[in-house]
Amino acid sequence: MIDIAEKKHSDHIKANRKVGVRVFSVFAMEDPRLKDFFGFLDSLKNYEKEGVPKGAGTDTDEGFDLRRMERLVQLLGNPLSRYPVVHIAGTKGKGSTSAFIGSILREGGYSVGLYTSPHLKTIRERIVSGRKAEIISVENLQNLFQDVQDILNKALQTEHLSLTHFEVMTALAFKYFAQQGVDIAVVEAGLGGARDATNVIHSKGLSMSVITTIGMEHMDALGGSLESIAISKSGIIKEGCPVILGGPFEPRIEYILRKTAASMNAPVTSAFGPGINSTITKLDSTSDQPCQYADILVKLDENDPQTTIELFGVRLRMIGYHQLQNAVTAVCIALCLRSQGWRISSDSIRAGLENTNLYGRCQFLTPKQVEMLGISGATVVLDGAHTEASAKALATTIRMLYPDKLLAFVIAMANDKDHSSFADHLISGARPNVAIFTEVSVAGGNIRTTPASSLLSTWMHIAQGHNFLVTEMAEKQIYNLPDDFSDPNSQRTFPDKPCLLVAKEPDFVEAVKRAGNLLKLLNNECSGIICVTGSLHLVSTVISHLHD
């Protein structure tokens, strides 16, 4: 490990201790054989932990310096020249769409590199390759780092210690895919598009650009408006390279995306246009792992049979209307690749969709895992929703699957999210009975953590605005309900308005247990739903606890 990195890491620790921040090292949760690698990563600027500066994702003087990333990739031998890339950006849906198209390509027999972020259990999840979707092993990551350590040290000095955590991880992924000889890479953008570290893919190596959705997350970092966010995301569009629009988009946003594509002579394919028909035909919520069945009919170009497909009764483990749209977007990507000469059969597309599953996206825990959390009788689902749009999608999905069951939320959030809009959609759309607020570290630190008391206050205000009768339960209180509860044995409810029991619990395991206890108090059989949400970092913490 170089002295510069050690000194910077030491200074970083000391500075945080001065302001009373508890410092976590990524290495603490990883294999000790990767000590040097994680020591190096911990020495770098980590915007996932510290928050992204205002304007950082815009294509302006305030934006990230993409030339720094370009120089790093060149020092690593320009690995992006070794394989074509599908580049995917978007406010929501890019991770799921990446997973869908990666799975489809592997079913077609291709070796696929898949780069996504963030991760849930190990940072190695961000780098996946091969025909079997294998995350980079400890040995391979260790060897990769040793191979390029001198180059990284040189780059760190040349760039005046300004390389970031995300830039290094991205560059290593590109290098690893070249070493593995992948046939194609699917690369998910991190923040925005124009100044994102992934946006060093030039038109010569780009098979197509994909923009899934445009929403208001990271508003300050991406220019302050929906239009500026669309401009930033459209930065991944390259001269002459096809563009897939996932959508649907507001007309003014679609206009920006299409205008950018036209200026680049980039042909546009819409995943929500006249030739697209998709519908959910059946829901199966009777098993431990619910699913939905869908019909997907796509005709992109009447003159090209390679861009037409009819899939009936596709069994999707990714649930919700938003996931159906992500699946349709992936189908459009596959058909456009097929028209370019890639061998992707309709059977491969079906199998790829049906085999796709992501941890932390409407993930249902097994009965054994539920017991490990100290709960009995309830269904527990983990979902990393943290935006207004994802809250709306989550509320719709839960009530679509379980329209009549009691519902409890366990929530932790980062402090740069729109807590009010998130609460508004979950309260109005899902009509919960219980909400427990907790706290977890964000990307290994507490800088971006929102106090549970702040979330509780926001939810009480929003719920009262929706005519809920809100009752705050005292610490550890689980057996005493308000005096005016009616008690018809099986379920207690207020006669004239919906009731929401709220509480804060700093420990996430105790928060989940408390949610289960309060559901049992409301319904003796405790056949309700507990949804852990608000942050992928919370979901990650729960998953890590289950696998300890």
C-alpha cells in the first residue's frame, strides 16, 4: 500500500472523528485477503458515503471531471476497446433492466460482463461476468488489484489524490471484463450520465444506449429540474448509436431525449410506443416466492422480422407493473441487438426474463429467514425503494398482491432523499397499519443517515393529512393500544378512520420484531405483511444479518 493512500485514509479517519462521526471501513465486512484493496478504496473520496455535491452530475464546470476517468482507462490499456457495450442510465429501473438483458444474453450463450451499483452483501457483486453470472471472486479481485496497483498509484499521484471510489471500481470492472474475454458488457450508469464515470464508452464500442426513466432523484446534483436531469441522462447517447427509451416519459422530457438523439444521428426505439403491448395476466401470491404472469407483444419494425416477438404467459419473479415495463425495455434491447446480428432466440428471451431475480427488489424472505428475524406468521418483503416513483410502485405492488392484509413498514432513509413524497405515496397508496422507523449506516458511514425521530415526525404529519388517526407508541410499548380502539377479537380498528401506529427503534432487528409484534396485536393470527424499505442500505443490513 502506498504512503499517499495510507496518509489520506488516516487523515480522513481523524477528520471524521473530530466531528463525532462513527467511521466504518468497507474492509470490516469483506474477506481479509482483500485488506490492501479495501485499504486503497477507503483512502479515496466516496460520494456514496458522503453525498454528491451540487451540480456534480451536470455537464458544466461544476460537474465531475470525466477526463480524469478517461486518463485512468487509458493507463489500464483501454479495455473498452475489447468488447461492445450496452450502456444503461435512468432514475429508476436501470438495475432491473440491466439484470434482465444480462440474463437474456447469457441464455443466448454469450459471456456477459455486468457492472451495476450499489451492492447489498459484498462490493464484489458490482462486477459480474461469464455465462453463469459469477461475481468476481476474492482471488480474481486480489489478482486484478495486484496487477494494476502500480498504475493506480501512479494515477492517484498524477490526479493529485482526486480519484474517487466509484471511478476506481468502474475502471477495474472494465479491465476485468477485458481479461475475462466477455462477448459483451452491460454497464449501468451511476449518477446521471453525461459526467458519470461510466460515460467513457465511445461510439465505436457502444452497441446501444438505454434510458429507462427520468425522475427527480439527485435533483441538486443533476441541475435542479426534471429537464436538467433529462439532459444529464441523455449524455450517454453517442453519435450514430441506437437509443432505447424505456419510459413512459412526460412529453417535455421525451422531447429532450429525442432532440439529443437527433443531434447525434442516433436512431430511437421506444419501449412504450404503438408496437408495444404488455399486460399482467395473473398474480400468484400463494407460494413463499410470489410471481406474476405476463403477455409481452413487441413489434418494432414491420419490415424487420428480427424485431418482432410474441411471448405469452411469461412467469416473472420480478413483480409489479414497473418491473413489467423494465422487462419490456429489455426485450426491446434484445430485439435491437438481434437485428444487429446477435444470435438471440425468442426462447432465450423468455428464459432470460423468467430467470431474472434481484435481491432487495420486492424480495420475499423464506419462512426460515423470517424466523431468524424473531418473527412468526408474517410475510416479510425487502425492497430498496427510496424515491417518490419507487414508493408509488411499491405501494401498488403490495396492494396488488395482498389487497386485504394488514401492513407494517420498517423504514430507514438517507438524508438526501425526499422523505415527504416517499411517505405520501406509501401512506396514500398502501394504507399501512404500522410504521417503525430505524437507522442504518449509508455506504459504511453515518454522514447521510436520517434520524428515526425525523422520519417519524414526517410520517405523522403526512398521515394526519390523509385523515389517519396516528398513535405514537412509546419505546418498547407493544401491548397497550389507545382506549378508543374497537376490539372485535380478530382485528382492532378505529370505526371512523384508518389507524396508523408509529414508533422509532434504533436497532433494525428490533424494529422488524416490533413491527411483527404490533401486527400481532392488531390481528392475533399475525397474517400480515412486513415491508422493509426506504434504502438499499437498510435492505443490505438485513440481508447481511441473515447471512452472518
